[in-house]
Amino acid sequence: MKKRSLLYIAAITLAAAGCKEEDIYKKITISPDAGVTVKAGESVTIKVSYPEEIKPDSIVYLLDSTRLEAKKDASPVVLKTDSMPLGPKSITARFFQQGKQYDKATNIVVLAARAPEKLSFKVEKVYPHDVTSYTEGLEYHDGYLYESDGGYLDPPPGDEKIGPSSLRKVDLITGKVLQSVQNDPKVFAEGITVIGDKIVQLTYREKIGYVYDKSTFKLLKTFNNNVGIEGWGMTFDGNKIYMDDSTNRLWFLDKETYQQVGYVDVYDDKGPVNSINELEYIDGKIYANVFQTDDIIVIDPKTGAVLQKIDFKSLYPKRNNKADVFNGIAWDAKGKRMFVTGKFWDKLFQVKLAPPAP
């Protein structure tokens, strides 16, 4: 009985010691406070304080899961944000003491360094556009427009019956559809991009991707697209595909497998820019429609920073009655021409961007 009592007392003592140790570690503080916003390029000072009872063998600092630096005391660590992708970043101070580990974490949100430069535009030419096209994706290649026309012919409950989705080859000058193929009546087609002799097409909620022969529009294959919330816009930089999903995230996809290989989050100097939609890669930058606005933003694909912004509200003030939102950007790389349009619009515009008048 005496041995049992001693064992019981020892267990209580150990438990109490463990609780005391845990309480001591709870007194560790870390700065900056969680949720602090910083502008890209600003330095962030990370500092911890802890009770005298804690004598760490080392403190390892992590940014997300990447090791930043190791210290043996509470001296601060300076984090530089110059070329860092924007958005939320987790900061962890990992204490090691006598074989034990304890983490203290905080987080920051990195915003674009400055407000987007506001650009103006000039209409150079106006072309006809097929009013039956609910434009989701738009590309210009080899003298022709390629267009993804969204809609449901057989919509799921609660969705609008817009009409069948299709992929189209369009004559720029006349707006006439030269070639087309319809999608499954239950599928809503979204963004497209041209990769060599193939056209890749996303779908809205169906998580299916289509790959077509560019010349014949023959369906070559389908693939599961489980990247992101939904399928929206798409573009290609010659090495990887960019895709968005209704949020402020730009996903990177492998051009052969269409699987995720990375991402950046899109931010301006105020916060996340959500609902980025149709995409176009132009001279190292990504141009994106912002859904249900008349804005196009220009994004740095390395950091996600919004560099420039163009308000197209005055582009087409007297739209046809059926016209829906502004959506569709195509780039003629050889002729250095930009084309823009909208869903069910009867016009497609060739525009030139410029700094605003002083």
C-alpha cells in the first residue's frame, strides 16, 4: 500500500511539473501581432519574449514552412518582403530545450507596395461580335479569334438555361463563326487557352477539362480538374498555364498534365482582389477581367501584385439590351493588338492602353 501511495504521489508531482512547464511556455509572446498588414518591400521585425525559466538551446524561425534563421536568445529577426509573393504568411518561433519543442506562431498579410497605376484606353477599331456568345474565354491566334461560349442547355436545378456551351473559331473582321463544336448540354464551358496545336477548355463547376485539336476541333481527351473552387479563366505563358477559380488566387498548371504546380494570390495595396475572371498573358504580365465590373487589372505573375488598372466603363455605354457583363481579352502578339468584348455583346473592340492624361 505504501508503494502505491508513493507512486501516486510521484505521478501527481510529474503531472504538476508538466502543467507548470506548459504554463510557462504559454507566457511566450511574439510580435508582430497576428493579422498585421505590411506593404511589399517593408521589413518586418520578429521578436519573442519569454520567462527567465525558459532557457532555449535554440529558437528556429520559420516563414510558412521555410526556415528563416536560428537564434540562441531573444534577439530579433528581420524579415524582408521585397520579392515575396503577396498574401497571408505564417511566422513561427520554434523553441528547442532539452529535447523538447514548443511553437509560438503569428501571421502577417503582405499587400502590394503601392496603389495600381491607373491607365486609360483608346478605341482603335470596332468589329462585330456574335450576340449569341456568352463569352467566357477569348484568344487570338493565326489571324482568328477562338472563343469559349458558356451556358447550360440542360442546367442543374436552380441554374439559368442560357443555351449550349461551345468552342468557336471566329473571323475577326466579320464576327462570323467559321467553326464550332458544342459541349455536353449539362456542362458550362469557361476559359480557354491555346497551347501549340491544342486548345484547352475549362468548365464552371463540372471539374472537367477538355483538350481539342486546334485545327479540327476534334476532342482529343478530357481530364479531371480538381484545382480550385471552380473553373473560370485560363491563359498560357509558353511554359505553364494560369487558371483562376472565382477567388483572388491564380493557380499554375503543368502544360502537359494540367495538374497544379503552384499559385500566387492577387492583392493590391488595400487587400485581396477577388473574382478575377478571363485571363490573357501579355509581355510578361497577366491581364484579367474582374467579374461584374468594367475593370481590367494587370498582375505581376511572380508576386500577385496588381500593377495597373483600367476602367472600361466608357467603352460601350449604350449596349444592346441583351448585353451582359464585360468579359473577354485577346492579344495579337505579332500585331501588338488588344481586343476586348463582353457576354452577349454585339461589338468587339480593338483598344490601346496608355497612361492617363495629366
